[in-house]
Amino acid sequence: MSKKKLKSIIEETFNCNLKNFQLSTQLKKIPNWDSFNHINLMVAIENEFDIEISPKEVEKILKISDIIDLLKVKSK
């Protein structure tokens, strides 16, 4: 899993430029974040990394680090 690829997916989904890409960044602090784009991000991650994210997992993803942690678990 590439942090650079994840950053690219986030920027594309939210149509923004993340100059200060940090693992601690809360998704709701990203420009253009809303619940619809949150779901779009989850779908994009599922497609890119060939995983399935359950609704309960989606609810728990609040920060970029949460996505990385989930990808680590799902890629095993």
C-alpha cells in the first residue's frame, strides 16, 4: 500500500491538493469533504486496493491513519 497512491485517491475524490498530507489529518478537515464524498472515497479505495469495506468499517474511518490501518488488515 502506497501512501502516495492513497494521497492521490483522496485528492482526486475531494478535488483538492493536500499540501500537508499527514496521517493524523481528519477526513472532515479536508476541503470538499461531505458524507457523499466520504462514501465516494471508500468506493475508490475498494476499487484501487481490491478490498471490501463494510458499513461498520466506514463509520470508523475518521482520519487518514484509519484508512492505512484498515488497508494493512485487509491486505493480509
